[in-house]
Amino acid sequence: MKNNDIKILLVDDEQDILDLLCINLEIENYQIETASNGKEAIEIAKKFQPHLIVLDVMMPELNGIEACKQLRQNILFQDTIIAFLSANSEEQTQIKGLESGADDYISKPIKPKIFVSKIKSLLRRIDENNIENTIKIFNFVIDRSAYKVTKEGNEIVLPKKEFELFYLLASTPGKVFEREEILSKVWGNEVIVGDRTIDVHIRKLREKLGENYFKTVKGVGYKLENNEI
């Protein structure tokens, strides 16, 4: 996985720290989003689907430890790498942080080069094969290796072509996939009825997964988006 494919969410209530961290991580070509408190971080994480979340411990509205607990309760973030960032170096605080589900603890004050090095080290824990075969989007986890879709922990059974169509649209949410591209990537050289085949499969996906996720772009094709947000 290339750096520009990796998503990192930075959460801190001090804007100068966010700016410093963003600058140093953007130099490495990572995709970066930021939040200023735990509550905001959870909402952004649901949309952004980061591979790594860096959480400050002491924040308004919802502190980092409580935010981490809530994130870990969501199936979408059970495998996401989470690191705490804090000036509090007390052993008990670090233990609470790690017990809440975090993978590591980064101490302030921050030295940019050491911070970037720490981030790279954490990202090495990512299972490349798992990332390539699993898409986490909205409330769904799509596991291509097992041809399995779960929504909020509940498995949804899809026939092979419905699964492959959903996986294709989910691979680039917001992108309009033209009918020709869908036919080529999902059905390939197989003998099919025609464009109507795509429409039937989209209808079935809407019935099983929800009406709001599949947007028809008239005369062009389809895209995946979440109109519930």
C-alpha cells in the first residue's frame, strides 16, 4: 500500500499541534483529516474510514479514552490502529489508555521527526492482504476473500455477482461507474442480457442493503454514496 492510499485521522484540541502534525505527515503524502474533540472524531471516522487514528487524551466534550472505547465498540474500527497522544506521562494514565483499546502511546512534547517515525512504525502493523481484500465503508465491512458482507455486525448474504458489483462501487465511493466499466469488471466476457442486468442487480442490492446507498446517474451509470449522513 502506497502512502497516498493511507488515511490518518489526527485528533487534538490544540490547533497549533494539529497544524504541526499535519504538515509533517502531508510531506509523507498521507491522506489527513483532523478533529478537535472525541465526539467530532467519531463522526469524521465513520465517513473517512482511517487506517490510523491519533487521539489526544485530554479533550473537551469527549476525551480520548472514552472516544477510543466507543470506536472499538464499532465493528468498523475494531482493527483500526489507534495511538494516544498526551503530555500526561503518568503510568496509570498510559495503562488506562491501552486498556481502552489503544495500540500505543505517544508522549508530548512532540518532536516531528520522531513522531513521523512512530507513525511509520505503527503503520507497519497493517496486514497488507487484509487491506487489499477488505473494504470498510459507511456501516459495512466487505470481505472479498470470504465473499462476505456485514452491516453493524450482522452478515448479509449476497450472490456472487451482487457481491462483486457492491465491492466495485465501494472500492471508490462517490465515483460514477459507467455501465461499460461495470459490465467489463463484474461480468467480463460472460454472456449477459445487457444493461438491464446491471439494473436488476442494483435493485436487489437496494432491497438488501438499503435504498440510500446506490445513486443512479441517468444515462451514465451508478455510484455509491451515503445519503443518510
